[in-house]
Amino acid sequence: MTCRISILLIIASSIVICGCEYIDGVFSKKRNVAQNDIKLATLEDRDLYLSEVQDMIYSKNPSDSIIQLNSYIESWVKRNVVLTEAEDNFPENIDITKLVEDYKSSLLLHNYRQILIEKELDTTITSEQERTYYEANKSQFKLESKLCQGRIAVIPEKAPKLEKFYRNWKKNDSTAVDTYLEKYAVSTINQSDKWYTADEFISFLPHDVFKQADIKKSKNLQKNHKNQEYFVKIYDVLDQSDTAPLSYIRDNIRKLIIHQRKTQILNNIEQKLYQKYLKMNRIKVFTKE
């Protein structure tokens, strides 16, 4: 609270002294020169100045800007209170300089590696490459839950010729079924090549009528619920621990292929650089025999 009162007093005093035009200067994108800078908060040997935060103040409304400013100051104070405590209680046996250097090296390596990868990475993946990777690594792609492919149609119970429709449905007479559904269906799910988890598929149906146990391969179901007829056809079922179909894990395979390529690119680059520096006699290794 004291911090907020202080900053409000600073802003208010500055407005009185410099006039209303000062508001535009305080919250503009331009940095004040050092001698004109305003100290906003102090925590022992740490200071926060207006020039450090004014680029973060995005509101054109002075009152909103002050709120944003106060919020940032409070955040700065809290962060630096913890930092001060961390410094005061930092274990003596830990080399902070080495930690900083290690972190700096990690950042440099990560960013430079990303630059190298972007220059050489080919993100094009063909269907044949997907299939080859899939066949070579099938044992890695075991299902964690039951999958199914199926079709659902919801039709009002008073729709005409439902029995005939159901006969065509069971016979897989797609022409007759599609014509009927286009005319009478309330809703349909007809992506016969799409795999769903059993829970996903059941979620499209009334829970008090259909159960996961109903999901069996080559099964046709018809059940009534709240004046509507639900028709379900299960084309295929894969049980937990079966090998996942390629179409279901295609996105994961593409990510794995890309990761594999990135790793290979980095390995090649590191080896080339290693040989280059060896030839230039820039590497010296000292070992004890």
C-alpha cells in the first residue's frame, strides 16, 4: 500500500509542477534521459525507474496507466524481495557464476541449433515415409484405450418406413440409406474411416441407453430414446494393447520423423564442426596416461 501511495504522490506532484503535458511524456514510448528519469521504487541496492517500465504501459487513459504502473511496481517489488532472500540464503557451496555460465551456454546452444536446423530441415513427409516409419516401429504404437469406427443416425420415431430403412442400414445399401437420411435424419455421424475412442463414440449417444459394452465389431443397433430412433453401425473395433492404426497416429508419426531429422542434422553439423576445428588445430585435449 505504501508503494502505491508513493507512486501516486510522484505522479501527482509531477503533474502539478510540469502541467498536464507531463502525462503524455510519462506514458509515451520515448525513454526519458537519465537525469530526468523518475525513481519508482527502491529495495536496498535495487532501483526501479520509470524509463524501464513505460514501454509496458499501453493504456492511453492516465488513470488506467497509473493502475498498470502500480501493478508492475508491486510485481517488481515482490520479485526482488524473493531475489534478495535468495541471495541472502544462497548455499555457499554452490558456484553461482558457474550456474550463470552454464545457463548462458545452454541458451546460446539452443538458439544456434535452432538456426542451423531451420536452414537444413526438410518438413515434407510423404505417405510412403509415414508408412515406412510406422512399419518399422509398430511395437511402439500400442493403444492405451479401445478404438472403434462406426456410423450413427438419429431419426424421429414417427418418420415413415423406419423398418425398411433399418433393413437397408444393415445391408449397407448406402444409396438407399443416404437418400433416407438426407430427408429425415435429425443428426448423423458418417466418417467411416475415422477412429474414435470408445468413450468418444459413446458420448454421441444417450448414456442411459447405450453402453461401452455395445461397441462390438460388425454390430448393428437400434434403440429408442425420447421419441427418437438411434441407429448405430460398428464397422471395426480395436482393443486396448492392439497396434494403433496408422491413420489414428499419423500426426504423432510426423512429429517423430521431424524429430529424427532434427537429431540427424545436429549430429551431422556437430561432426563437421568437430573435424573442422581439429584440422585448424583449435582443439587441444590433455589426458593422463
